[in-house]
Amino acid sequence: MADDMEKTEEPTPKKLDDAKKEGNVPKSQDASSFLTLLVAIVATFALLPLIRDHLFSLYHYYHELIGTDLTPESIYHLAITTMKEFVIMVIPLASIVALSGMIAAFLQFGFIFTTKPLAPKLSKIDPIKGLGRLFSLKKLIEGIKITAKVAVVFVVAFIFLLMFIKELPTVVHFPLHPQLDWLEGKVIMMAAIMILIFFVLALIDLLIVRFQYFKDLRMSKQEIKDEHKQMEGDPQVKARIKKIQMEMAQKRMMQNIPEADVIITNPTHYAVALRYDKSKEQAPRVIAKGINHLAFKIKEIGREHMIQIVENPPLARELYKQCEIDDQIPDTLYKAVAEVLAFIYQSKGKR
């Protein structure tokens, strides 16, 4: 019993789907931040000509205002022009960065829209549970991860900064433009190194988050059994429903027996009732069948309604085996059934 309660099994697709509907998804903040940062850097370089042109335009506008009197109208125009230029420079970059954040989330766990995480819960304001979450193992792991990331970034940045400082005594003797070229190269190198570090940290964080997520959703064998019962239905309930359906089918079958032309029996174990209406059907149809107790009931109802009962064990067994209720008899049994019906019709004076 203890083994059934231990959460050793991987979560089922239904368990994962239910967790997703609740807003519980494996989200790595570092992975999203890395992709957003990468897109922001690329977008900034791509939009540099646009930003430069508007900065120059703003610079020339300010230069033209030198020496002019400041009036409420000129201040208002200055504010509007400045805001307009900054909006033109910032909106494209901000839109691209925001879109990259949504794409990063979509790549991790797909599209999801739910309001359940926003629903008020008393457990969220419970101070005891809040302290429990604050000092939980999950928070400890998060703290260790943040400390490790900061330490790695700081150590690598410090090492490369020391390397750059060692080159300064030589660089100070360069003309201005070579100095700017040197500075630009070092900045690009540092940015590339930081991006590489952030990529490695994001990949590690993504793996840890997904491992912890699937570990938290692990299920016990009993939970899997219960879920299977919920999806497939309780076997006892299914058996009861099947029993009720069979009883209803038998009731309808018994109601059709008075329409039969003949009942073919084994004589004690099998009974099959046949109906043949030449105007509606191409071949005789089985309207009732049964064995043992049910066969006895079929014959009893047949006698009550004066239906001819014919003993033909081989034919009764074949009809029972090959035909279901409301099936027409197979062509392989046409001759045998025709002989029985001919006998019945002759005994009743029918053609």
C-alpha cells in the first residue's frame, strides 16, 4: 500500500494538461531574459541608423532654439517635439523586446490563457503558509541559483576588465580614433562574452526548471489508477450500466416475440425467433434469441401467442451463433430456414 502512495510515476498527459489549465507551467525566467536580451541587442544595432537620425534631428532643433526667448508656447512646442522624437526612437525597440518576451514564453510551454492564477485564494495571505514557502527547499535552490549566476558574471567580467586595464598604458599613446576603435572592440568583446555566459546559465536554468516541474507533478500508482477510473469510468458503474442496457434490450426483444412467424429450438438450450415479411424484407430476420433460462422465456411467450415452435438443434445453434438481434439470416441458412417456413405455412394453410 505504501508503494502505491509513493510518487514514483511520471505525470500522465491529463495531469500535465490540468496543470497547464491551472497556469502551472515550466517557465525559466533566465531563458526568457536571455532571449529578450539577445533580441534587444540585435534590434538596437538594427535600429541604430533610425535612432541616430532622430537624435541628430533633435540636436539641430535644440541648436536652433539657442538665443530665442522661452515662452509658454515655445516650451510646449519643445516638450511635444522632444516627446515625439523619443517615442519614435523607443516604440519600435520596446515593441520588438515585448514581442520577444512573448515568443520566449511560447517556445517554453506554448500558448496558454487562463485567469485561475489571478483568482483570490486565502492560502496566499496565510502567514504560516507564507513563511513555509519563504523557507522552503525551492526558495533555497532559487537563492543558490541567483548567487551562483551573479558570482559567475562578476568573476568573468572582472577577469576581462583586468586584461583590458593592462593594455591601457599602451592605448593612452594612441591617437583619438584608434583609442575609440580599441574601446569599441573591447565593448563588443565583453558583450559577446556576457551573452555567451547568459546563454549557458539560461540553458542550465531551463533544464533545472523542467526537471523540478516534472518531479513536482509525479504521481503515485494509486493516483494513476484513480485517474484511469475517472477517464474510463468505474468498472462497477460500467458493469451496472451494461446490465441495465442488457435488461432493456431483452425487454424490447421479448416485446417483439409476438410478431415472430416461428421459434426454432434446440429444444432445451437454444431458442431463436424469426419473422419474415415479404413486403418489407428480403430475408427472414432474427427478432429474439437466447439460451437456457432466456430460451425458456422465449418459448413460453411463443406458446402464449400461438407461435409455432420447431425443434431443429443444428439450425438453432447456427442461427444463434451467426446472427444478432435484428439481423437478417445469412444466405448459407436460406435453404434450411425456407424448409421450416414452408412447413409452417403449409400447416397454417398459407402458400
